[in-house]
Amino acid sequence: MGKIKDKEDYNKMAFEEVFGNDDDIGAYLRFQSDDLHAVFVGESPANPCRADFICDVDNVLSLIIRQKELLTKFIEHYIIGNDVLQKEVQRELVNRIGQELRGRSLVPVATYFKILRKKK
């Protein structure tokens, strides 16, 4: 049982790096609040930019949260800050989203921006 808790904590850390916690708003909101000029200035075209990151996170959300009502509640809870999700639903979403963020190499966030894009 200890391993599951450790894995949940590991996924929670990934989730919080992207969506924030009580001490930090997280990369997702921070990058969305940047103006468009700041998103692209000084970034190499060979590396992902902040707009790419936001799109990749949105893709994770649409993969994990397929029900429109649940996605609306997720946004209200984690983006707007209203407490609308039950604890068990929060725990499940944090774990699944965190796992997917790690699986897609979106965290650590700093490392994401050092990955070179590959030609298709």
C-alpha cells in the first residue's frame, strides 16, 4: 500500500507544478496570463514555446476528462478557485492527470522547454 501512496504523491507533485497549489499558481495559469509577445520572445523555434505547453496540457485534460460537466467543474475548481469537486474526485483527477503529464514529459516544466522538436 505504501508504493501506491508514493506514486500518488509523485503524480500530485506533477499536477501541482502545472496547476499550482496554495503557494503557487502553477505554470499553466502563469503562461496563460503572459501576453502573446512574452510567449514567443527569445524562444528557439526548435524548442516548444509556452503556447505549445498550454496546448499540450489542454490535450491531457481532454484525454482524461471526457465529460463536459466534469471538465467545467475541474476548471471552476482548479483554475477559478471555487471548491466544487468532492475530495475523492479531486484525488482521482490529480493522480490520473499527474501521471499523464509525466508520461508526456510535460513535467518538470523547465525540462519540457529544453526538448527539441523532431521532424515528423
